[in-house]
Amino acid sequence: MKKIILGLFTLFMALSLSACSDNSNPTPGLDEGKTEEKPDEDKNPDGDVTEEPDEDVEEFVIQTADNGLSASQSSYSFVTAEEGDLFPPEASIVLETDDSWNSCTGLNERYTKIIAEDENVLPANSVSLEIVTNQDIVGSSGSNEIEQIKIVFDRDLIQVGESKLKIQVQPYNGSSTIAKLTTICLDIEVKEFGSIIVDTYNIGLNVDLTGLSDIIDELGIEPLSINLNFSDDEEIYGYSADDMAQVKIDSTDSIVSVENFKFAVGHTYSAWIYVDCDDAYDRVWIALEAKTESSDYEVKPNENNSESSVTVNKDNITIDCVLGDYYQMTR
């Protein structure tokens, strides 16, 4: 009996060892030693590498209004300074505030940023911000609330080209509803001086000076200088038109003229005789009047007779004028 049991046990162990030996063989069809590849999480279905977005990349989306601050248009053009011009007129954009900015008198410097998309066009320090208060506009009777934020461009530093410009500010005080980041983004184009072409009329302006010496004698003043001034009411610095002319007048002159003046079509110019004196209260501004009326032009004195507005409707004309009434500050 013991022999039978021992024989059955020996047979069972042999069958068990045989089964273990069969399961250890490699699976047919698989290369020995090869491991299965895991999906690459950095690749898209086409096999291309997917790059993570750069959080530091600045976005420039045109925006003319935000949080009660606004620009009148989305794009602006300026010209560089004329070579040798030491005092070119200011190049600026005015951002207006609405009533929600009442009682706001300052900006949080921590959040104030000026960011140019192309710093080759708008280099560092070529753009600055200037706060314009209510007092700056209406005088000493006004408040120090912010009425405008002026974006000022340095014509000597800006370069020819195009760039978006982002302005970020945050009111420092005032209503809690405006205490948040405020963003304006605009298109800026910079052109070479004189390269902005506008339509022009070629005109002449003659002023008969009869009565000038009588005004000087009547007022008992001693002029330092006398000039005819003729200037555009709009900003056209660097345009193909003439923006202004100033002609010196001698006491013996009977007539003063501006010749071959490129008058910007559709613009209004101002013309006046200015008598400069050492005492500000002696200075005199004299308006002009047309010698004859014409549909080709109009010369119209303003309310206080300090100057006259001039409009032109035809090319190659000469406007003949005489002296009108004058203006002098009261003491």
C-alpha cells in the first residue's frame, strides 16, 4: 500500500513540473527582450510635438475703450521730427475719462505699463504718459480729478514703421468700481517727415497795412516786433501742405504778403497781425477782413477780433485783405 501511494505522489510531481516548464516558454511571435512602448503625451495624433503656450508672450488686441477710458479712434499716424527742428510740435493721443472717474486723482504706478509690439518703431522711453486734470483744462477753479490721460510720443526717438501700442493703467482712488486694470491698445504708424501727402491749393495772401500806424499811435505802445501770422488750425506737422507762415513787418511797409503757400484742402487756417510789446498788456492782435467777398474763399474775424479764420475753395488764387478790428488784454 505504501508503494502505491509513493508511486502516485511521484507521478503527480512529475506532471506538475512539466506544466511549469511549458508556461515559461516565450510567447510565439514576440521578439525576446522587447518592451511595449507607452504613448507619448507630448505628441498629438499626427505625431507632431505639442508645444505648451508661452505665458510670457504679450497679446496685442486693438481696444479703444475700457473701464471708462477711451480713445477717439483705433489708429494714429505721426511723423518723425524734421531734421534740425529743435522744437517740433507735440505728437500725442488724448484718452478721455467718463463720469465714472469722478474723484479719481491718481494712477497706481505699480500697474502702469507702456508696451510696444515693435520696439524698433517705438523704442523704450519714446512714449510717455501725462495726466491732465480738470484744473489743467478749466483753470485754478477746477479740481485735481483726472480728465484725460495723454500719450506723448518723442518725435526724435520714434522710428519709421508700424506697431501696436498697449497702455495699461489702474485708478489709484475714486469709485471702487473703477479700481481695476484698464487696457487701451492702438495701431501706431510712424512716417518720415514730409511723407504724409494731402491735397493742397496754391494761394497767395496780401494784407493792406493801411491804418496800422494809427492803431499803434492810438494805443500809445512801442512795438518790439510786428508780424503777419498764417497757420493751420489742425495738426499737420510733416504733411506735404504748409502748416504756417510768419512774415516780419517793418514800420514803413504798406503791404505784407505770403506767396506760393500750399494750403491744405478742407482745412481752416487762422490769419492775424501780431504786435509784440515788452508789456503783455500792450500787445495787440489784429483780425483781417477780405477786401472783396468771393465764393473762392472766406475770411471771417472771430468774436474778439484777435484773428480771422480763412477757408479756400479754389486753386491758384490770391486773397486780398485789409486790417479789421483788434484785441488787447485789459488790465
